[in-house]
Amino acid sequence: MLAGLIELKRADEEGLAAQLTAQLRRLIASGRLGRGRALPSSRRLASDLGVSRNTVTYAFEQLAAEGYLEASHGRRPVVTIDGGDRIEGAGAVTSSPRSAMPRLSPWASKLRQTDWPMSYQAPLKPLRPGHGDAREFPNEIWGRCLRRSAIGAARRELGPVNRPRLREALAHYLATSRGVRAAAEQILILPSAQAALMLIAAVVLTPGDEVWVEDPGYPGAAAAYRASGARVSGIRLDEQGMQGMPEPAAPKLIFMTPSHQHPTGRLMSLARRTEFLRASMPGRTWIVEDDYDGEFHYDSRPVPALQGLDSHGRVLYVGTFSKAMTSDIRLGYLVAPPALVSILEIAQRHIGLIASSHIQEALAEFIADGHFLAHLRRMRRLYHARRDHLVEGLERHLGEVLSVEVPSGGIQLVARLKRGRADQAAVKRLVEAGVVTRALSSLAVGKPRDHGLLLGFAAWRESEISAAVRTMASCF
């Protein structure tokens, strides 16, 4: 009769022995085979099932090792435990398909309420924001750098997790292109810019600390700081990005994107930057400057980084290679004030935020040989033209519906709804039609007061942008 309760599928990748073990375990755990029940001999059960004796012997031995059976030489195996409700998590098929909801931390529970990362991010289609055009990346040159790094791995010492060659190359690049003032030893190489934000939060924030972020702003920053137990407050924007210090008492940390405010692309003036630095007490208020796409500036000379104006070690400068190169490179970096370098490096290793040394060495060569700057120069021209093409198309086809805010640089722009606040509904309809965008209201820290669409232009060719705009026009 036992053979009638077992169904083995010979074409199943799991294998007959594994299937038999799982099904016998399930029968015992569910109570169908009760304690003291003697099973057929391995020879008899193998004959009834039409399998080899070795298959049955394996199943009996495995279940005996798990404590389900008692088996001894020359005797039939006997079930040794009671099944049913007394066995939890043993693979039994319960009467109810529902499983208990796990108890989550307060931070994890709040993540369900956000739309970051984008809940519909699977398709990479026009006009999804936040991406450069990976199709234009010099993959052959990058591939040669990777191969040479792999070949040299056997001769390379284990060394520090932040590779000296990349630190030196990056320090030189940031000094000449972004006005960052830092020694190579102040640079930490991380798996992403988001990893840098999590590392900063782990080192400098205590539960209950006050943190200011831009509103609307980058949701990943608020998520990182809430994870540390900080109280996150959104600071409204004006034409220069984050508004000036709204209170006499400064918070523990201020997060900002002064070069191209995320998501609006607004540029913070030198006077506003100086105001924030002057109001921040060294050692008491830290400023995190996220320069996520500072490489791309189109209408004038780029404003140097806020970090270069800081003479008291208050600014932590964060950057990424995923916008300038390809999103799958998975490398970001953090330029830390001298007083924090040592503890950040220790925390980096403890948390495990370590980037591949193989990729780091390849990137060091890519930068040192001039390929990175050559790629950036080409992409600036290309993205500039794509920005203008998208702006022209939106104004021509959707000028009555959307008001376009033209950024001076970056890889995306905001188009505000002239009437109504249904940007979430608009995004849903556009995604269904094949145009991937993001609702401006989803980037609010508190109650949304801005409604519109965040549209990416860098990753899409002009023909793709034109087709997307026509689709948007038909949807609206």
C-alpha cells in the first residue's frame, strides 16, 4: 500500500532517490506514516516502485540520519517520530496554503511603503530615468583592461581592499574635473554609491539623530538614514535646489545633490553652498554631497564640487561609475574627511562593502590610459543633443499638458503636470503603453506637493525618444 502513496517522475531533474526521500519525509511529517510503523524492506519497496534497490536504500539511510526512521541491518526500517502538527518546518503539506507573515524590523516595514527601487523597474525601456547608454560604451577597450587585470591577478598581492592604483587615478581625475581636494588615501572604493550612504549612516549616525534630505529627493538616501534609526526631515526646494538652513540648530547630517539636484537637475549657487558650509559645525554636522552625474554638464562650465570649498573636513563626497560607464560595473566611491578615513575603512570591512579588486585594477588602467575621459567627452556631446531633442519633442507634442524643467546637465529631467495631480495614474498608463517613467510625487519625503514625470534621456537614441514622446502624447 505504501507504493500507492508515492509517485516518482523519471524525467524530473531532481532524481528518483531525492524524490523518494522527500515523499517519504512528507508522509511521516503529515502523520500518514505514524510512529512505530514498519516500512517494507528495501528490496520489496524497490520492486513495488520499479526502481533500483540502491534508490530505496539511499532514501532509508537519509531519513534515518535525519531521525525519521530507525534502521538496522537485517530489519525493516521503523518510523520513530509522530507526525502531524508536532513537526514544524519539516516539509509537511498543511491544510492551509497560507504561511505566517515574518516579523520585520521597523525599517524593513517602512520599505513596503516606498517606491524605491522602482517597483516596475524590470523593463529597460524609454524613457526610464537614471541610466546612461550602455550601447555606446567602449566594451572592447574595457574588455582588454579586464583581461589584463585577470592575467595579473596571480602576481598581485592581496593588498588593501581599496586598491592604491585606482585611488591614485581617481584622486587625480576628481581634482582636475570636479575640484575635489583629497589625498588618494581618503578615497574608499565601494560596490555602489548606495553602499557609501549606508556606510556613512552606520559610522556617524545614532538612533534619534536628525537628518535633512531634499524634498523631493533621492529616496535611497532617506532609506539609508532611516535604517540607522535617524529622524529624516525633508527640506523643500527653490530655484537653487535645497533651501537654506531653516533652523538655528543644525542637524547631525545633511544630504544634498548640489551639482544636479535629484530629481529636478537644479544647480546650487556658490553663495548657497557657502551658506551651508558656514552653518555646519565641524565635527557636529556632516554634509553628504552626492555627485551622481556631475560628469555631465552642458550649458556652461561645471561648478566645482562642494567638497572642494570645505576647509574643515565636514563634507563626505559620494560618486558612482554606473552613470558615466555602465550600470552593471557596480563601483562607487566615497571621499572621506581625514578624521573619518580610518574608522570608515574598518567599518567597510566589517559590513562587507568591498568591491572586486579585479574590477578596481581594470578601472585604474581604464582611467590612467585616458579611455575614461575620452568616453566622457563623447557622451557629453551625445547626451546634450538627446536632452535638447526630448525637450523639443515634449514642448511640441505635450506643451499643453506638461511644463518641462530643462536641467543644465545630468541624464534626466522633470516634466510637471500643468493640470491635476494624477502623476501616479499617468505613470501606470505610460508603463502599460511601453514608456517607463517615474512619478515625481513618489520621490517626496513627506506629503507630496510636486506632481509630474521624471524622464530619462541619456540612455535613449533620438529615434527612440521621438517614438516615446508620440506614445506619451497618445496616452495623454
